[in-house]
Amino acid sequence: MGEVQVFGVWYSPYVRRVEMGLKKKRVEYEYEYVEEDLKNKSDLLLKYNPIYKKVPVMLHNENILVEFLSILEYIDEVWEGPPILPEDPYERARARFLAKFIDYKTATTSIVLGLLLK
């Protein structure tokens, strides 16, 4: 269903979620992963995400997507397969809340790990 590129770093939980979403939709063998060096951000990362300059970034058929939850929702709507988010609006809202809660709890760990790897 077209070319897919994911820009990320191996230690990012947000990038891992995008990869898990692609795998759940069975896109795992159709995409290219591009490892970024966040100390020396690539010209492509700065071009594709000029506002936040962060990963993950996903390109699909030249469409640029940023922020993991937006990317997951896009993956869920574009590719067939098991749903990533529940179909029920209430359950989908709960899933979004839990994702944000987990983000809050894991953000410190990710920041520390990123600093240690510099």
C-alpha cells in the first residue's frame, strides 16, 4: 500500500508504539526504519518535522505524519487488520487517556536514558 518510512531512535517508546501499530496491521515488512541521531538531527527530520524536530515521524506515499498518537490513528484507518484503538468511542477515549498516562510516567525514564546515551 505504498512506501512507508519511520524516523526514530531505538530507545523511544513513542517510536516503538508506531512500529507495534505497523506490525499489528501487518505492515512490518513493507516499511523502512531510519535511525536518527538526536544530537545531530538529519536534514530530513528537520524538513519533515520543523516545528517539534522530534521523532517519530512517518512518511506514507509522501504524506508526512508526526506525533505517535496521530500516526497510530492514521495507521488504524489506512491499513486493514485488527484495530489498534477500540471502535467504541468511550473505550477509544479511555485508551487515549491510558496512553497519555503511560507517556507521563515513562517520559522521565526516556529523558534520562537519552541523556545517558549522549
